[in-house]
Amino acid sequence: ALPWVLFPTPTARWTNNRLLNLQSWFVSRFTQQLLLPINIGGHKWAALLTSLMIFLITLNMLGLLPYTFTPTTQLSINLGLATPLWLATVIIGMRNQPTHALGHLLPEGTPGPLIPVLIIIETISLFIRPLALGVRLTANLTAGHLLIQLIATASFVLLSLMPAVAIAVTVVLLLLTLLEVAVA
């Protein structure tokens, strides 16, 4: 039900609606925190980044419900979201500050004979970055969900055999669930 909570409902009291005030406060604080480290020129990306983050938070929170599927545990979703955003940042960086963007391909103080090799290695590293980060994100999310499922099953099985151990395992499960909520 979380996505529907985020949509404002038509009402005669647009300015006095508590839900709309809460939603507006959340989005404005979130946007402020998101854009704090970015210069003024980057603020035009506020709508895209804020809506993307709310979308991802909603997907991840809904994925924590029992017997639900989390789309962000699929590599295709992560790469489908990461690749265009990564490509946009690389292209915009090359367009706006080409010397600064190309300066990352060669560390300062590199010996002359190593320059061509290092440029090739850093370029390959730049192009592999979204794939590597997407695989890591997918693996971490999948591992967290799998661990919750395994511990919940163990707690259920141990309940009739060893109740004290089952309670301890359930406490661990609750702590792990809090960690997964923080990650989501």
C-alpha cells in the first residue's frame, strides 16, 4: 500500500491535509539531503533522483514482506537502472569538464612508459564499474533475503525441539530484519 500513500488524493483541504503535509515534508527533506553535496547546476536532477530513490525505497520495503518478490534482487533491474545513470554522468562529465574527467584516467606522477597501459586499464575500469557495482548490490540484497529466510525456517523448526534456542534465533532474526530495513 506504500506507493498509494505517496500519491496525494484530491481534497478540498490541499494545504491542511496531514498526509499531504507529511509527504511534502518527507520529499523536501529527502531532496535537501540528496542535493546538499551537489552544486547548483546539478539541482536540475532533483526530480529524477528523488523519484528514483522513492521508487527504490518502495520496492525494497515491499520486498521485505514475507513471500514477496523483490525486483531489485535481479541483476537486470539493477543494471537497467545503473547503466543509463552512469552513462549520463560520464557523458555530462566529459562535456562539462573534459580535462577533469580525463584526468581520472591517469594518476599523477605516472612514469612515461606506463602511461598508455594505465590509460587502457583505467578506461576498462571505468566501463566495468556499473557491472561490478550492480553484481555486488544484487549479491548483497539476495544474501540478506536468503539469510532471513533461512533463519526464519530454522527458528520455526527449532520451536518444538529446543524452545530456548528458537527464542535466541528469533531475536537474531529480528535484529537481522532491522538491518535489512536499514539497508532497504
